[in-house]
Amino acid sequence: MKRQLFVLLLTSAIHFSNYAQTVTKSSTGFVPGASCPEIGIQYQVSRPAGFATCQIFWTVSGGVIPGPRNNPTVIVFWNDTPGATGTVTANFSNCGAGNEGNNGRTASLSEPILSVKNQAWDAYGGFVNVDFCVRSQVLINMPRMFVQGTGGVGQPPRVEVSYAWNVPAGWRDIVTGRTGSVNSSSNILVIEPIGCAVPGTVRVFGTLAGAGPFCNSSAPSATATVSLNGANPVATIGPQAGFAGITACNNTPVTFFASTSVALGCISSYSWQYPPSWQFVSQNANGITLRPSGVPNDSQDIRATINFSCGTSIVSAPYNAPYTNPIISGPDLICNAGTFSVQNANAATVSWSTSNMGILTINQSGVASRITTQRGSARVTATFNCPAPPVSKDIWVGTPAITTQIAYVLGSYGVNPITLNRMATYNFQMEPVPGATFYNWQASSGFERVINDNGFTSAYFTTPYDDGVYSVSCAAENACGSGGAAGVTVVIDSGGGGGGVILSLSPNPVSDKLHLRWKRDRTGAKSNSSSVTNETVHYALFDDSGTEVLRTSTQLVEHTLDVGRLKKGNYVLIGTCAGKTEKARVLVQ
């Protein structure tokens, strides 16, 4: 606690003397013969004949001296200790010639320290039962609290604390009319409810600050609590049984009921707040009947205020009636005709329309019909006979509409025709086509599909070995049929001229055995024999880094390489025969 210097010019009574010298103090309150803790109190010592030349040194028990100790006066801060006594002593020395007999003489002053720090209360009642519906006064009677060490024989008068009360919300002190903090010299507090008697807690502690002895820096006693036990009702509202929420155009009345968490007999009335889209029908007891408009704005807060005869009102938590949006059910694609309906709008009358009358019509029964062979997108809309907003559904009519869509090789958009390497794998792409649900890829003979990924806008093909002009195309389809195809022309040109020794290999991609064959002999004539007479074919396989991983030689027209132990990836195969060299890319997977 912060220490303060507190010095008044009133002199307290002289206590005991020692050899005619006495210690006195400045008064610190209205309790004679006692001291307050934690404030600076000044003491002085008299110096009769024979002591005028003596040196003084002060000592203290039960407190501290923060400043000089060798002056005729001293400032002492007493410890805040209940029941303790503080003693300050002046010690004389070096009294000079002729007064040596006074050396070692002392003068002291002892007084009780006024303290109630953390002092416990005597036994008291810890609770009072209160009736929520009755505005009765409540009396809190705490045991009187006195400062230890006062009131005895030869001690200061008995000192009683001041009482610092805290009145809970919803209650007030009948003397001051205040709620919250109330300071009083009495150990009895009478409070009354402001409205109904709500539960709460009264708190009080003893203090020496403010009133009484004015020990403003002293610590308070322990805090006592007295519980006000009573009802604490909570209001809730809910709809009638079976109510699932609002749907479009449904204006069937709904009854809502308010209730409290505890049964009380002092409810005087109910008042309701509801959205402007609801209409009042009737009110009875704790219920109210309202008619919705069947629109999204119906889904707003409904509240009830419950008023009590004892003067208090409580407001319920909000209830938000759910609104279920209507949706259109029906086909996403119409080849000839289809039927549409609206869900979550059973009470509504529906008017149907389409956004594109040139390709689709719809009657008021929700039956839509395609016009001849037209195709394209359309929006089907249902409009209601109430302020509920219309709902729509986007559909496709007829076959896909392939117009400006093109097929291309990934990384070479718009290049057509395109020159590609032989025996290489490429990713062919098709721009998405409106209305298409399936993409059918086709390629010229000699192309191989890497994986069977038909149906998507992307496909992987390995190009043929032979030079020539080829095509890859993609048809856009849906359940109504094909909407046409887009293609790309592929040119394979090895640049080596005709009549050379040509190498073929399969399968590619390969995972185990790679089968090799020379399709012509070294003179350019077709070779149907099982060997290449007097000629040796040399094969070498390199990985992407250029490292040779396999090498073999044979005079057979057909030969097999075992690549099953190689890592997956791209490789280059080089075949040499009679001065002719052929290269091919191999994908091991």
C-alpha cells in the first residue's frame, strides 16, 4: 500500500518518561493512544538539562524509519498488522563533559496499531431467500467488527470499523437510494428491489478509511458475501407444433407462444414484436397468431416482452422463422420436350416462361418443347402470384453448339496444321463446347492412344512412325446427339528421304518387352526374311540425361529389348545398320 506523510500540529498525550525526557507524537486521528498504519507519523523527544548536548539515535519496533535517525524528530511508518503494538525509542549518547551519566539513556513511546487487515468476520447468515414476485425489503445484519487491541484496560477506546457495502444490480439501499457502493457506519443494511426481486450477491468489508479513525491507508478486512436466492426467469418463444417454416406464397396463420424458465404468478402481460411482413390475427394469454406473407422477408426476428406486476420486464431471445426458397426441378437438357415443376411453393400459382422463345416454348403446365432442330441455352422461369421473387433454371436445348471451338496441341494453341515428331506423345486439347457432356476423340491410323481417356476435353496420342499427313479430331456430344467435330492436321516429316533402313518398335509406351523390327533392308527393298544377311544391327538406349542404359547387337530383323528394370520416363533408342542410323523416342511406364 502506498505510504503517505500525515502530520498534524495537535500533540497527543505524554506517555511515560525516562529520566525526565519524554517522546511525544503528532496526532493522526480521533483515537488517542493509538496509531494508524502505512502513513508517516512524526515523533519528537524532549531534551531537559543535561541532554541538550547529547546525540540522538532512533530505533523502532513494528514499523520502519525511512529517513534520518539522528535528529530530535523522526518519521515512522507503522506496519499494517492486526493486534500489534508499535514502539519508537530515542537513544542518547555522547552527552558531553559533566553529563556522561546520561549516555545510554533512552525514552520510548508504545501504542497499539489500528489494523483490520484481512480480519475475518464472526459467524453470519450467508443467504436470504427472496420471492421474485414480491417487492419486500431485505435486512442484512452482519456481526459488528472492532479493531483488535482497543477497548481494554489502559488501551484506547474500543474502535469499530466503517462498513463498505456493495448492493447488487436490481436492488437499492433504502437510506441512500443507491445501488452499487454504499459506505455506512452501521453493520446493518436494509435494501429493497427496484423492480422484481432478482437474485444477486451483497458484499461487505470492514475498513478504517473514510469514517471513524481516518486510517485511509490501512488495508480492509476480509470480504463477506450474502446471497440473495430467488428466481431468475429467462423468456423463450416458439411456434406451434409441426411448424417447419415459411414457403413461397404460403400465408397460413401461425401461432407463437412465450414462456419463462420458471413458473411465476406475477406475469401481468405480454407484448410482441414481429416483422412488418406478418399480419396480426389474434392474441390470447401467452400466445399470438400471425399471418405471414410467404416472402423471404418473413424470416426476421420475432420477440416477446413479458411484463411482471412487480415492475420488471424481460425480453425473449429472438425466434427467426425459416424461409425455404422455392426451386425448379426438371431436366438440364431437352432434346424434344421436358416437364418442369416448383418445389417449396405448394400454395403458389405459377406462371412459366422461357428466355429464348426461338428454341424453346413452355406452357402453363410446365411442359417445355424444343422448336424443330434448334439448339442453344435457355432459362426457364417460374413467376408466382404473390410478392415472392421468381426462380429460374438454366438448361440446354438440343445438340452441342460447336461454332468457333478448335482442337489443338497443348502449348501450340491455334497452330493448324502442325508438324510433330514421329513416335512422340502429345497432349491434344479441345475447347469446351456449350451443351456438350461428352467428347469423342478420333485419330488417323498409326496414332496410338496412351490411355483410354475418352469423354474429356483432353487426350494423349503417340504419333505414327511413318512420314505423312494425318488428322486428330474431337466430336462434341450430349444425350441429344453430336454437335459436330473440330480437328487438327498433323504432319510427320522426319526429313530423311525415302529408301532408308526404317526401324519400328512396339508397344510404346512400354512396361516390359520392347519389340524392334527393320521394315526395309539396306537396299530399300522389303525384307521378309528372319535375318538381315551379312549385316549387323546395333541398338543403344539412352535416358534423358544422355546416359547409355542398354546396348545390344543382332543380325535378326526382329529383336526384343527387356526394359522392365528401367526407371519410368522418356528414353531415346538409336539403331545402326549398314551405315544407316534411326532414332526413336520410347516411354517406359
